Amino acid sequence: MNTDADTTSRPAASAAAAGAAHVEASGVVRAFGPVQALGPVDLRIRAGEFVSVVGPSGCGKSTLLEIIGGLQAPDAGTVEVGGETLAGPRERTAIVFQDSACLPWRTVLDNVAFPLEVAKVPRKERRARAQELRVLPMVGWPAVMPAVAAGLRLTFGFTFLGLIIAEMFAGSSGLGQQLLRNVALARMEYIAEEIVLIVVLALVPFLLLTWIERRVNDRFGSRSAPRGSRS
Ligand SMILES: Nc1ncnc2c1ncn2[C@@H]1O[C@H](COP(=O)(O)OP(=O)(O)OP(=O)(O)O)[C@@H](O)[C@H]1O
């Protein structure tokens, strides 16, 4: 897979674009029995980039996400994040799964600040940092409200200052798309250039296209290809 194709740089990311790769996958392969789920994949993502991985159902998007997130190991190849070879989950990597992972009894603000709570950051500081993100107007609302919960998972990882991987359905609602756009904007304005945001989509909703700096559009694997073969 050549990731240099289909690249559109945004001004806010141009400084980071000159930097070294923050995420580097080399020859990554994953198979489940006879099913080659992924690869071989080579992928370089610089700090500050917003990369979308697009492909049909079953092409290996989730597998790639979990390998970069350290949740599963590749059968072959290596992944480096921040210059270190990945050997498992990292503290500074946030994964936003397709299914909602918010705590509905908490407010939006307390959900967004939750990763900082896990990291034992004092309450006052974590609320201040979460508030700074300004990604949702309804920070004081309870997350149990469906319209809030729909977008909250997108912001959930944004108090991690590292690598963020978000997995979304193609048919995400207008609200979901709008929130992702806002989140992307907040990221551009606020978050350190170390941040890498990878969004995994089955399709790219039209609204998102202007916010994708680089689109990696490929078929990674195939259901019945021999183990280790290139698709
Ligand atoms: N734990 C597993 N055991 C067996 N096969 C698996 C496992 N995980 C994934 N696969 C298979 O590997 C292939 C890639 O799966 P993956 O979930 O990465 O695809 P995807 O592109 O994320 O699909 P979707 O868009 O439908 O979520 C599929 O054929 C899937 O059935």
C-alpha cells in the first residue's frame, strides 16, 4: 500500500508535515486461520496528520486499527509509534470504538475528562483541560441524552495527548459528522503536533472530505488470499 497518494495538506498541518513519521507500520500482516485479514501494509503518518482509512467491509480496517493501537500483534512486520516499537497498548494512545463507550450517568465534561481521571490528574486540572477543548457546546449536559451520546465518543479520546484512533460507521448521522468536523477543528487549534488522528470509515461522508488531510484508500487484504500474499 502506498500512502503517498491522495494527499491534501491543510495549512495547520504543514509544519508537522515536515517532521518524521509518528506512526510507522512496515510490512504488517495479520491472518486468522486461512483468512488473510490484513496486509502486507506499509504506512507512515507524521505528527499532526489527520488520516482516514477507507475500504469495504472486511478489508482489514479494524484489524489495522487494533494493531496500531497495540491491542493485537501482527503476524509479521513492525509498528513504531513515537519512535518506539509497539509491544502492546500505550498509555498515550486513545481508541474511540464504533460503539459508544461513554458513561451515561456522567456529564459530557466528565466523560471527556475521564482519561485524565484514569491518569490520576487532579479534578480541577482535568476539568479545566477538558473544558479547553471546547468541542461540544453542551459540556454540562448529561451524557445519557441520545443526541449528546451520539457525538460524545468522538471527543472521548481528546484529552489524551498522543495518538487518537477513531472508528466510525459510514452512515454516521449528520450530527456525528458535524461533531467530527468540530473535533478536527479543535484538534488543529489546540492539540500538540504530536497528535495523530486516524479515522476509520467504511465510506467517506461528503461533509468529511474537506477535513481529511490524507486519505489512505486501499484494499488491505482479502477474505481468501493465501497467508502473506499481497492483495
Ligand atoms: N478474530 C477474528 N477471527 C477470525 N477472523 C477475523 C477476526 N477478526 C477479523 N477477522 C476477519 O478478518 C477480515 C478483516 O476484518 P476487519 O474487522 O479488520 O475488517 P473491517 O474492514 O474492519 O470490516 P468492517 O468494516 O465490516 O468492520 C474479515 O474477513 C474478518 O472476518
